[in-house]
Amino acid sequence: MSAPVPFSRRDFLRYSGTVSAAAAVSAALSACSGPASTSSTGSGGSKDLVTAVIGYGNDQTWDPTMTASAFAMAGINHIYEGLVDTDPITRAPYPALATALPADPKATTWKFTLRQGAKWHDGQPVTVDDVLFTFDRILDPKAQVLVNNFFASWLKEVRKVDDTSVELVFKFPFPDALPRLTIAKIMPKHVYGQPGGWDAAKNGKSIGSGPYKMVQHNPKSNTTFEAFADYNGPRKPAIKKMNWLSIVDASARVAKISGGSAEAQIADNVPYANIDQLKKSGLTVEGGKGMNHMFIMFNTGKKPFDDVRVRQALFYAIDTQKMIEVALKGHGTPATSFLNQENPSYARAKTVYSYDPEKAKSLLKAAGVTNLTINLMAVNVSWIADCLPTIANSWNAIGVKTTLAPQDTSALFTKMDQSQDYQAVAAASNPNQFGLDADLILRYNYTPGGNWMKYTKWDSSPDAKKLFAQMDAATREPDQQKKLQLTHDYIDLIAEQAVLYPVVHTELMTAWNAKKLTGVRAQAYPGINLLQAKRS
């Protein structure tokens, strides 16, 4: 296999949760290949097995330092551990590979001792060198890994204390680092430090220290797991075997979990239109409200979208409430900030894009824009596609002739990579996969030189430079109340500029058979977590 290459913008979108491009399974996994059964009867009986239906592709990268794939991230949370991990619902941190949380979260050095007897899935012991290897990759600017943005601003280095302990050295006190450490899944140096190791991780090779080990990986089909017998950590697996089916098509996903012959016990990404049907059939269906949102992103390098008044006009023109009622069946909330209302750092932004077509027309007139024609490209995620007609009708109503171009996500962003010749894009995102703190969420999209900012061609503007300076000041501020105020200030600037901004935050629905599976909690971000679930 070839040596690792720098992380490109195309890689970024290929690895994200909405991308559907195929990824070849690695040679290391091919020994256990041969198309696996996607039936719940496939892995040796029924009582030991839980079959899950995931509404996202399993064919993106499985490298924990690179991925934003919903399927892969959910699987990785069962396979790998951080020094610290977080509860999937409350996001409260707990020691995972480490034996304890830091005594003083405001200190500029945190010492962690590794759990005695922790092993990798291949039987080798977890060592301090594995921790250093992982963080060296995360912090290496040449590696350009996705999660670097979540660490580089505050983490100076990670160094060895002795054969059982490491020390994290901060650039300044940063208590928010504690839950964020779950993003840094520790990886075995003897596996991924070999030539071609990171390519193998990208293609599906997954050897962790967590409760479950990957048994079989079939891109575009399914991934199977079984409990790791030598796991000695805090969240021991109660389910012996899992078969996760990747079914992006909504109707096929619903069919797999419903009816008397249902093969699956749990499904995420449940379509809103099928909630009542599934409840009537005896399933439990619950939702999680969080950051999940549809955003619109403009190419500010293309006129007239370099004019903030035009961008604002197009947001004011959208009949968001109608979109929620018709497309989302009531399971959405109009965006009143970049953050969703349930976020601890939420505050209503100074600029809120309530439906106001007259104001939209006035802004276009002030900008001197007439006879505007827009081709709105979009990802073909089912709920996004359902929302698009409302946007087109709203824009047409203010005299902006609109055509819709939903398409495969990888095809859409390949076009942008090649030419950047686009006007506006509608897509889905949920940074809550990584965490809840505002600094993390905003840096996912708003980072100088970052992937999304390159798409918008905005990050070299004076307003962008002002924003990035405000974000850095908030990150460094030790006083929590002052930090929150600084955060609200830069979120107001993001709202005003309307370069990449949410239209609506949605509720994600999970369905399961409570007679066969207990201990399930619905997540507000894509995927499932069965670390505390049991087969009845």
C-alpha cells in the first residue's frame, strides 16, 4: 500500500457522513470477506445477535482521525477508546483507557495513567507509545487530519511520563478539553505505524481496545462485530454479536425493521412519515433534538453572492415553518442561531431569518440585484430532498428564478473540487457527532484555510478575519461567563454574514423493538450506541 498522502478537500467530503462513494476493503480484511449475509439469522442464531439498520453508508473511511462518516463514527465508538470517553447522550466524560479524570481541569498539564491489562484486539498490550503515536498524528500539521482543528488551538504536546503514564501539555487552560478527548481514539502503533497502515485504516481495518472487535466489513452492505473477550474497561458489552446493515434507501430501511418478519431490532434515521406506522406495529420510536441541520452555503467568490444583502435576502425569503410542517412533519425547529436551542451555549442571534419576503425583496433592491437566477445544488439525502421544493417556491415568489439540482454527495463536491463553479448548496450536517461545545461546533465549519471555508471563498475577507480572531479570543478566555459572551458575539457575526448557515434544526428518530432490545437511548446525532443495551 502507498504511504499516506496529505488530506485534501475531496478526501474531507469523501469521508463525511453524507458521502456515498465506495471505499475498497483493505487486504487485511479480505481474509474474512466473501459477501456476508445481511439477515439477522446470519451470525449463528438469534439470542446472541442484534441486527441494526443504519441509514448511512459504511463505505467511507474508518480512520478515527479522519472520519466524519455517521456509520463509521458509530462503529468506532464501539471498537476504540480514548483516554477519556463520553456518555453518548449526556456527553458526561468518564475515564476509558485512562484510570481517572484529571484532578484539576483548569490546569495546563493533565497526567493520565493507562488502565492496567488493556489489550488491543490482536492481543498485544496497549502502551504509552500508542498514545504518543496517536496524538503525534493528530497534531502533525503535515498529516492534515480532520480532527486536528479540534486540538491544535489548545494542545501543545503529549509526552511520556513513564511506562504507564502520559502528560498532556496545554497552551493555556482549557477545561473544555475533557469531553473533547473522546475524539482522540487511541490507535495501536504496531498496526497503523506500519507502511500503508493509515490506508488500511481508511479502507476498514479496525483494531482497537474497546468492547467490540470488527469481524467482517463489507462496504455498501454490512459490518459485523462481536464482543471482545479480553476487554477490561468500564463499559463491558452485554450483546455478544452485532450485524449492522447499511441501508440508505428509506423504504428498504423501514421494511427491514417492520412487520412480523422483521430482521432488525433497531434502526436509526427513521423517516418522519413512518413514525406512526412503526409505533402501531409495536416498536418504540423516540427522537433526539440536537445540532442536526440543513444549511445553505454560498460561493462568495461569485457575484452577487459576495454581497451580504443578497445572502440575507435569500434566507429571509424561505418559508421555514411551511418546510417544517410539510417536509419534516413537525420534527424541526427554525434556526435562530447557528447552535440549536438545546445547546448549553445557545443564545438567540441578533440576526434571525424569520420568514419575511418583503424584507427579502427590499434587500435585493438595495443590492441592485434584479432577474437573479439560481441553480441550487443539494445532496440527495431524503429529508433534504423533501425540503428543497419549499426553498424553490420561496425564492421564486420573490422573483428569483430557481432550479434544483439534488445529486449524489460525492458527485456534487467533486464538481466543486474541480471548478468551484457553483452558486449555492444545500446540505446536511451534525457536528454533535464530535461534541457539544460551541468552539468545537463552529470550528468544524469556520476554520481559516479549512475545507468549508475554501468552498465558500470567504475566509480571506475582512469579516472572516475578524471572526477567526474573535473565535481564538473566546477559546483562550479562562472566565466562563466572558467566554460565553465572546462566543455569542462571534455567533452573531456568523448569523449576520449568512455565508454557511442553518435553515432548520431537525429531530433524529430511532426505532427499536423493546421486547427484544433494552437499554437503548435515542441519539440527537446519526448512528446508534449499544454499549449499554441488552438483548432481552
